[in-house]
Amino acid sequence: MSNLNPNPNSTPATVPVTTRTETDTLTPIETETDTDTETETPTPTKTPTYAEIEDQIKQLQEEAQDQIKKLQVQAEKQREIELPDIIKDINAKISFYKIKPQDLKFPDYPEPEVKADSKQPKQPKQPKAKLPAKYRNEKTGVEWSGLGRKPKWYIDATDEERQLMEL
């Protein structure tokens, strides 16, 4: 290290050093530099209290959040500038390699839903559970739940019962 003071017999030189205060302004603090031994001896300072340290932490966090917001705005502006060229390049590659939409997979986006009016074949519906039988043909053992169209054997049987009742 070279001597800052050309005269080695003179008194130590003072060098201004800046520090941060609570108001975030830079204020010079004078420290003495011993030119004969080429080492700096800092001026003793007061140790900050816990509350002062916490205040400094809060202030630094606020400054960091402000800086993050500024950088996010800057990044979004830069994205908007770069995006048209990137899309143009991607479209050129898709065209060159003849890539189809179904070949692409986008991890952050769900699969597109198929609309009901599209030409996709419909999947068969699940069969409904059979209802318990309410009526049984005694001759054939065929059963009917009572829902839907009446079976011919049921119509015939009820007609026969009506005829018998009329006699």
C-alpha cells in the first residue's frame, strides 16, 4: 500500500467515510488513517440498541420491497418489448417443423376442454343401476319396475283382470 501523505513525519491524515443514518442520508464520518503503519483505526462508535436495529431492518425491508416493485415493472416492460419477436420466432419454427397443436404440451396450463358441439365422438354414458321389480309375469318370469312404457304382458294381464271383474 502506498503512503497517501508525502511527508512521513506529519500527523495522520483524516479520510471521510460515509455511513447510513435512520433518515437514509449519507453523512461523512471522519476517521484517522495512520500513514506510518498503513492501517486504518476506526473511531469508536456507539452500539445500536435492539429497537434501533429493528427500525433499520424495517426500513431496509421497505426499501427492498420498493426496489422489487420497480424491478417487476421494469421486467414487465421489457417482456412486452421482447414478446413480439419471440412469438414471431416460435411461429416460424412451428411452421418449419410442421408442429401440430396436439404435439405441444404446456405445463402451466390445463388441457383444453372439448366443447359439446365439436365433432369429437361422444363417450357412452354409464348405464343406470337397475331398479327393483314391482311386477312379475307369472307365466314367463319377466319383471317390470313400473317405470317407462308398460310391457305387453302387463297390459294383457290388466285387461284380463278387468274383464273378469266385469262378469
